[in-house]
Amino acid sequence: MRPALLDPLFAPVGSLAGIGPKLAELIARVTNREDAEDCRVVDVLFHAPSSIIDRRNRPGIALAPQGAIVTIEGRVDRHQPPPSGSNMPYRVFLHDETGELALTFFRAKGNWLEKALPIDERVMVSGKVDWFNGRPSMVHPDLMMKVSDVGDMPLVEPVYPMTAGLMPKVLRRAVEGSLARLPEFPEWMDLALQQKQGLPSVSDAFRQLHDPRDAHDLDPQTPSRRRLAYDELLAGQVSLALVRQKLRKVAGRPIRVKGTIAAAIRSALPFSLTGSQSKAINDIRADIAKDERMLRLLQGDVGAGKTLVALMAMADAVEAGGQAVLMAPTEILARQHFATISRFGQAVGLKVEVLTGRVKGRERDAVMERIASGEAQIIVGTHALFQDAIVYKDLMLAVVDEQHRFGVHQRLRLTAKGISPHMLVMTATPIPRTLVLAAFGDMDVSKLTEKPAGRKPIQTVTVPTERTDEIVGRLRSALADGKKAYWICPLVEESDASELMSAEERHAALVKALGPQLGARIGLVHGRMTGAEKDAVMAAFKAGDVRLLVATTVVEVGVDVPDATIMVIEHAERFGLAQLHQLRGRVGRGADASTCILLYKGPLSETGRARLSILRDSEDGFLIAEEDLKLRGEGELLGTRQSGTPGFRIASLEAHADLLEIARKDAAYLLEKDPDLTGERGQALRVLLYLHRRDEAIRFLRAG
């Protein structure tokens, strides 16, 4: 049960004074909640200001700098309404001792302005000044008041990230209403640590967060932000530690085998394993031989051979008389893992099955029967593998290929089924150490650092979009020579809101540009197509009937076409570094030299230029991930919102890495002393977990 003291904070946001259903929807949007139902008062508290309006800046009209936000006190001279029926703005002129200022309003009601700014009245206005032809104007001032009413106007006001239709005044009122509901929280932070770090109490931290006095108060290193960041990191680390504690409590079953099947697979391979593959296999073998359950993360760049390492581990589980599953995030990827695993596995007599959402009816029943009887030894699929209807005869090892969908949830679901297999989590996104800690807690990590033998480096070049025709020309001759290429676009279809080239539009343009003969061999794949449609195009690309594949980022993961050697990425500046690196890894998988062309629309920002040059100069995924974290932050690195990653609201892994380390140690110490969180500090921690919506971790405590 959520502690009663938090009830006022978990009331719907619509319970705040002046917030009706429509405004609740807008606040939900701005606080990244699904809908108004899901948006609570506490979400408003966590919505931090991003800048301030400082009304102490009063230079006088003539001395107001271009683009600066200033406060002007002056007398209203005249109103200039637009001619009726025209689109001209409404202007009001006022002056002070230094000069004249035009206040400009679009689609404004004249009578409202006449009341707000009567002629001859002394008024105070605040807003951004623009100079045009030597004359200053202020469009839609942030604030307009009669000097006689100024009394209680705040001189410094926080500015929040906003959404269309939500007025700053309304949001500020919601923030004030939320602050008024702050309870006296029990203290979950270690007192000595709090004093050493000089951090305020939680309630004070929230009050200070929403009451910045100057630009310095917005710095992530201010005591209020550090306090809230620490709490957020601690809540994450405690819930991860609880999950691990429970997973560890469910004893693992040791798998101790000679490794005969794995050795047979190894000798059937047409190549030898890399050093880091062999090391990862030995680490996994040592883990699964213990009485504790394995929980290991296998990080390897695109094409580093993770699937093969997983297959060796699965072979050991089968040799011990059990079953193994490999779960992939998408149908395309599941089918591909199935192709790889059955190719190597069937050579030594392993029975491999595939189960995805597309396997239906009788065929599905038959597969489920083979899983239940134990006839199916290795099962590859999507999250369909974890559905309640599926019964395993003896599941010993689960491999989750998470491709930056860090699902603690899937692990819990398996455990909830009374199954406690060893767990191997694979990811092709090289994750910096701080992120591994934030997303997984203290997981054991194996890294595959070498590329398999025979892989050639990929030449990466950056080209401005103005030279697209030139690229199309080069593509024409490459395709005529029998080469295969990808062309990646950021959107599916054209929308007015964006001038990004959509996949459908680019496909049509390329068909036209390359002429009827080559045009007939251009395929299109995007996320709105059904699984069967995507697979048909991918199969044609693999077989060579399609030579050029125009696609959105659905091909980012795991699509394996070894003879594709050209990758064009349009609007490369719109993609994250890690994502560009993933996409680039779709080529260079065969023996031929490959090229990746990053088409960008200039002018590039400083960060944009830095990102593209890192990619041009390096193929080391781990280095790229570290740089990406520095340049963009963890949320974007992992596509946070939709993937259940540590989507922090206050904490930032770049700014607060030191706090993450402290929070991790603190969580471990706390749970060692009070594993069920029943002591005084343990009870306070339960409040913290509920405050940060980590209810799942608490259900875990009760389940135990």
C-alpha cells in the first residue's frame, strides 16, 4: 500500500485548483505521461524549470540589446489597430525618457488591449526586444501591468519546458498548488552523507528547484538538484538491488557439463572464435556452474558474434538435459537469430524452434506442444515466449537480446512463472559503464571487443544534402555492377511539419532517378508495414531480386545481408551516434570493402559536427557510446521514453555520475542491513520508492 502521506501527491493533476480536463491533458503531455489519468501532482513537482526571466534587467528602451529579455516602465502614447479585415498586427506605442517602443500583438482583441493598456497610463512590460530598421519592438510581452498594480510582481520567474496551448501562468499555478501539498518526508538519506554533501531536505529541495533566484540556480550541481538527483538514483539502485536480491534468492540450478555439444559446434564452424568470444564463453560457463543464478550482460558491437556465444551457452543447457530460449525484440531479428542458430545447431542435432506472434493456429499449438514435452530444446522468438499459455518442460537458460530495451520486467515475468533460469542479456549498443550501473545495477559484464576475422573496415564519409544527386549517380553505377545498398530515411511519410525526406518519398524519387530497369529492383521497408510484408522485401533483398533497400530505422538491428556494401543515411544529423553506429554495422559484414555515406543538412551545430566526425574517425562502439553520452545525455542515447530505460527526470548521468556510485553503494549497504526494509530507514526508503513510482520493486518485497 502506498503510504498515506503521499496521497496528496498522487491525486490526479486535475485535482489542482484551476486545472480542468483539457489543461490536465496538456500538463500530462509536458510531463511525459501517457494521459491525464496517469498524470499526478507529483509529476508537476518533478517538472524542473529550464531557464528564468529576470525582470531586474531594466536598461531603458533605447539601450535594450537586440534579443534580450528586458523590463520597461513607460507611458502609453497611442493604439494603432489594424485596418479591418487585414492580417496586420495591433500595435501599442509607449515611451520612457530614452525612446519609444512598439508593443506588437497578432490577432488581438482591441477592446481587451484598451483595458489592459489605457492611453496615458504608466505601465510595466517585460519581454524580448527586437530591433528593426532602428526601431525597437516587443512582440506579445510576457507580462503587462499598470505600475499601480505592480506591488507583488516577481522580479525573477522560472521558465518551464512547455507545450502548445499551455500558458506559463497556468503551469506556474499548478506548480504552486503542488508545492503546497508537500508533506514532511521521513529522511531516507544517510545523515553523515547529507551533511558532507551539503544537501537540503527533500521538501526544501523541491521548493528551491521551483524558486530559482538567478541563472546559477539552474545548474545541475546546485544542492537542490543534487539532492533530488541522488534520490532518483537511489530509488533506481534500490529497486534494481531488490530485483537482484529476489532473483538471487531463487536458487539457480548449476549446469555442469563436459561441453561436448559446444565443442562439436565449434569444430563445425568454418572460422575460429575470437579471443573475446572464447573468454565470454568461459565466463558464462563458470557462472552457470554455480548454485546462484547467472545474471550477465554480453555487450558486443554489431557483428562481433554475440549470437554464437549465446549458442554455446544454450548448447550446455541442452547437454544438461534442459531447454534454452532466446528472446529478440522484433520479428525480423527473431527470424534471423533462428536462421543462425539452426544453421549451426542442426549440424550437431539440436532441435531448434521459432515462436513469434506470427505463428498461428495449428502450427502454434504444435510448437507449444513440442516446448511442453521438451522435444524443442532451443526456442527462439519474440516476447510471445513469455506469455502465460507457454509451458516449458525444463527451462534452464534464458537469453534476452534487448537491443536497448532494458526490460527488468521480462526477467520478472519469467521468475513469476516459477521458472528461475540463468539469464544472459545481450546488447549491440555498447553501453558506457555508468549507464550499465543505472540500467542494470551491478550486472556482470562480458565485452566482445574484436571483429570476426575477414571483416574489412568501413569507410565513412560525410556529404551535405546539396550533393544528393552526385550520390545517386554513384549508386547507379554501383548497382549496375551488381552491388547492394541501403538508403535510410528518418520518417515514413511526408508531413507538413517537417522537411525531412520520408522513406516513401525517397523511394519514389530513386525509382524515377534510376530508371525503369534499376527502379524495379528498389525495395521499401518501414514500421507501418506488416511483419509478412517486411519479411518478403527483406528476403528479396537477401536473394538479390532487390538491390537497393530504402528503409526507416527498422533495419537498425540484426538484419544480416553480408553482400550489402553501401549504406546511405539521410539527415544523419537527426540520428544519435549510437544509432548511426548500429546502422553502419549493417554493411561491412562480408569480405568486400564497404562504404557508409552520412548525408547531412547544413549548417551543422557544434555538437552535430562533433558527432559526425567521431563517427567518421572511429569504428569502436564503446568509444562512440562514451562520446555520445557526453554529447547528448543518457535519455537520447537509449531512446529513453519508449524503452523503459532509466528515463531520469532530474538526475543526469553526465552531471551526477559521482552520486550514482554513492547511491549504488548505499543501496547495497541498506539491503544488506535491512533486506525487507522494515527498519526506520527501510520504512523511509519505501516512501522514496513510491514517490519515484517504483511500486514494482515493493511488490517484490511483499512477494518474497
